[in-house]
Amino acid sequence: MAEEEVKNKQVIFRDYITGLPKESDMHMTTDKIISLKLPKGSNGVLLKNLYLSCDPYMQILMKTIEGPSVFTSYTPGSVIMGNGVAKVIDSGHPNIKKGDFVWGTIGWEEYSLITTPEALFKIDHTDVPLSYYTGILGTPGLTAYVGFHEVCTPKKGEYVFVSAASGAVGQLVGQFAKLMGCYVVGSAGTQEKVDLLKKLGFDEAFNYKEEHDLDAALKRYFPQGIDIYFENVGGKMLDAVLLNMRNYGRIAICGMVSQYNLEQPEGVKNLMQLLYKRVRMEGFVVFDYHPHYSKFLASVLPYIREGKITYVEDIVEGLENGPSALVRLFKGRNVGKQLVVVAHE
Amino acid sequence: MAEEEVKNKQVIFRDYITGLPKESDMHMTTDKIISLKLPKGSNGVLLKNLYLSCDPYMQILMKTIEGPSVFTSYTPGSVIMGNGVAKVIDSGHPNIKKGDFVWGTIGWEEYSLITTPEALFKIDHTDVPLSYYTGILGTPGLTAYVGFHEVCTPKKGEYVFVSAASGAVGQLVGQFAKLMGCYVVGSAGTQEKVDLLKKLGFDEAFNYKEEHDLDAALKRYFPQGIDIYFENVGGKMLDAVLLNMRNYGRIAICGMVSQYNLEQPEGVKNLMQLLYKRVRMEGFVVFDYHPHYSKFLASVLPYIREGKITYVEDIVEGLENGPSALVRLFKGRNVGKQLVVVAHE
């Protein structure tokens, strides 16, 4: 092993799964040696990884995906990929230099060699916690921002419902909606999460696991009906929401986490409501909105600095605890944005 | 009975139904006497009805409708209401005069007294068949036009699928799509209807009842996938279409006729595709688009006069045959727009 070479601790994806991911679907290795200097002539970048993001979509990538899709499955035997924040330790790219911080798709490993650094975002503002670029200032933040402002086309005073509302995206959708003067209710799966939502300024919040009749629960919180539903869960919740939509309502489909691990997705029965109420239901994928990132940042950074938006993180220390953190997210045990610290800066 | 009074033959709605409507859910009466002169001071209009439209939504009105809705159920014991064409025989309204022809919501009866004539459309162009104002130049025509052009936002060369394609709306959506330079496939429930679709210029057509695997059928006709789905049927067809949508596809929900008579609607399982493919699915109701009527007429009348659009009608003679014509429509036995002649002009 040459002087500039180190063993690179990595989290490896074992093989395609069915059902809920388990820790044993991943394993740690230090078999790979990595040089901390780029090969001569490379225009890639070499990263020291700091924070890794645990995201619901990652369980989709652990399965075989049928048909053409915006998602590409992980390769068995390869390192898990995901969003993260890293420090540049060597660069062959003209716009990125050693010492810069970046965020984007990196490996679940101590060091990543990225051959397409154009896909990374350079971090220009370091007066806020760097971990925020896995959340409020990264993909979940942009997702919440464009999903709410572009797809939901909200108006002041509208009635907004957010499911999985304490998660990385949901907690922001609710706060964006409050900043716009909407009435906002969130659902979550534990009392602790419900309490958190109220602290974050949601008008109301409820634990969906304690409601036998979701339709009745929604009618209680939305006697006038729902203008905007920010959909993160799918299945029974969507069916109940459909019964409570108002005329010209909008449903932005960000995810359907309750469906990812079912053999067969649940059937949604109340789609006739889309017709009766002239509702628009639209799926969106944040990748399509990367050009909105500067506008988003200019809008959200002042809110963070002025304390008008709070972001709650659930932080696990150590790459070796990555697999358990990921499984924790899939089981809904995290409170707030789940992330893993690989190294402090 | 005074000189100006006549017995008014009417089709009466018996009582709320479940399941498929039967002829016996309606009955004929001539109990009501109607004056052929308006009462003094009335600003309504008195109509001699000519053509009545049989429309799929009418079976929804025969049931109790739960919750707030754009639809209002029929009242048991009252006359069936629907779209139709009529001649004005007396008028108290400044903009409508005796001898004018109008179309809009009228009763299933020989004569209708309309107290809100503002809701009627005056017929300015009588060089085309008057019956067309129950179809291509009436609500189904406007539905097809705004549903396709406004909700589906089509582009030249896109791949368009229309279900219930030989119906009052579907046959026009297909022809509008062809006029825009799209590739169009329609589905219908008999070989006769399939043959009709090909005559109307659809690129392909198939009998859904002869396809065991709708997903496979759609993959055969749309190897590249579907950009636009004009939804008239719902249920299994929608589930199969979802699997075949292309990125940024659009689904306009005009109706879900396969679901109207089920105790429980079928569950639609493939909604995750809306997310994967960033598809927009939107319900629309033609009433919201009445301001588009003049633009629509200016666009479609020349096509009719130049023979660039064909409109197929399935005409039944006599109000007393109205109930059987309506049931025929609900059973899918009509070929083309189903209508009833009450009186020739």
C-alpha cells in the first residue's frame, strides 16, 4: 500500500430483496484500497465523505425495478449510493477545488471517487450546519419546495394535509405552507412525532395508527375539506383523502412509502372523486427541478438564518451504523431527517 | 282543459337504484297538463322538445350521491332531466324568441317550462343537423374538445389512447387527436364498434372484451408507451394504462363508466407509476368550460361542413322508447351517440 493509499470502509449492497430491508442486506468491508490522489489527467474529484442521507426511495433501489423507470436498482456487491455531503480532497475539475464542500450522490464509504463531478452541487454557504445539505438545503428541501410551490400551486388560506409529516420532506412542506398562510395538518406514526409537528407550527397533527377510520379523522380536522394533499404514503390514507378533497384540489405525489414493501400495492378505490371534485393528482421527481435550486436556496437560507424555519435531524454517528440507521428509517423509528455522520469536518 | 293546454307525455324517475338501471326504474305518464302559453310576467321559456341525449352520467343521478358533489341526484317521482334540443314556442326572456332553437338541460317530456333560460344555449347555426347539438355540437363535443385540448395539453406526434372510444365523446377525441397529428388507438366492447373506429380514422382499435391481458394489449399497440390517456372507463383498464404511461404523460378523467354500477369500485393498484413517470391525472367536468363554447364552435363547425369530422349517431324514435334507449346505452349496445327523437322539428 503506497503512502497515499488507505483502506476505504464501505457499506456494500448484498442482493435484491423483497419486503422490508434488513441490516443483513448490507455488509461492511474494508477490502478496497483507495488512493487519496487522483490519477494524472483525471477530471473527476476525490471526496472525504462527511454526512450521508437516509432516504425512503433507497428501499426501492434495493429491489428489481420492472420496466423503464426514473430509478435504477443498486448493483449487488457494489457500494450503496445516496445523497451526502463531502469535502473535496483532490480535484481535476476546473470549477471545484481542494477544500471545497459539495453535496450530491456519493457512496456509503469513507472516500468516494466521483468521475462526473458536474452532477455535484458546490456548497457556497457554510454558515449553516453542513449536515443541512442532506436535508433542508439538499434534495429533501428542494423536494418540499418545488412539490409544494410548483406542483401544489398553493394559495393563501388553503387547507393543506401532509402525510409522513415529520419526515425529511414533510416537516418542511408544513412549514412552507404555514409561511404562505395556509391551514396545515400533518399525520405521523407516533405521539413523539405528533408532538414535534405541533412544535414546528402545524395547526393540528394526529397519529394515524390510533385512528380506526381515517376518513372520520380527516373530516374532524378538515370539516371544510382539503385543498392540497402532499402525498408521502399512499394506500388507505390516499383513499381516505380522496373522499375529503375540495373542488379543484391538488394532490402532489412525492412518495407512497406504505406501498414500497407490499407484494401487491393496495387498491385505491375512490378515484371517481378526482372527477367529481375536478382534482389534479400529479407525480413529481425532484431531479426534474434541479434548475430551481438557486431560487430555492435564496428563498430558504434567510428563513433558516432568521429562525423562521426549524429543521429536525435524527443523527447517527459512524458509517458502521449506517445500515441500522437506514433500517430504522424504513421502520419509521426516526424522528426528523435521518442521517449518518461518516466524519466530522 | 283550456284551449292552450295539452297533456304532457313525460318519463318519470321512480326511485333511487343500486346496480345497473332498468327500464322499470322509469315510467311514462300523461297525467300532467301543461299550458302552451307562459303565465303573464314570466321570464322563462316554453319549449317543444325535439331531441334528448342519453348520457353515461345519468346513471349516477339515479343513485343517492354521498357527500358534496358536482352532481345532484334525480328526485323520485319527478321527470328525468338531461341534455336536449328544443324549439321555443313561447318566451318571456329578452334574448330568446318564439321560433328559436336552443340546447341545454331540459326534461324528458314533450314540453318543458324552463324558468332559468340563461342556462340554455341558443342555436345560431341550423345548416347542420339539429340533433348534433345533443352530441358533437353540444356537451359531448365540448367535453371532448376541452378534455383533449385543455386537460391533455397534446403535442403533435404524441401517442394517444381513448377508452369507450366509439361513444359520444370518445369518437371525437380520436378525431381531434388525428387532426393534431397524433397516433391514436381506441378501445371498445364489440367488433362493430372497433370497425367503426377504424372507419373514423383511428390508427388502431381493439375489443377490450377479447383481451385477457390488457397490459399486453396496450404494449402491442403502444410499444413506445402512452403520452395521453383519455379515460372514460376506469378500473382494470386504468390499472393497465398506468403501467404503459410515458414520462410526463397526462390522464384526463372524463368518466369511469365501468365503475358506476359496482357496489364497491375496483381498487387501482399501479398509482406508483404516476410518481415514477411524473404523470398528471386530472378529473374535469365540462360545466367548468362553458365559456369555451364559442371558441369550440368556431373550430368544429368548419370541420363538420368540410367533412373532416364524422359524427355517428344511434337514433331511437319516440319519447316512449327513451327508457329503453337509456338502458341500451348503459349496457353498451349503442353504436355512436345515443339519442331519442321526441318530435321532428
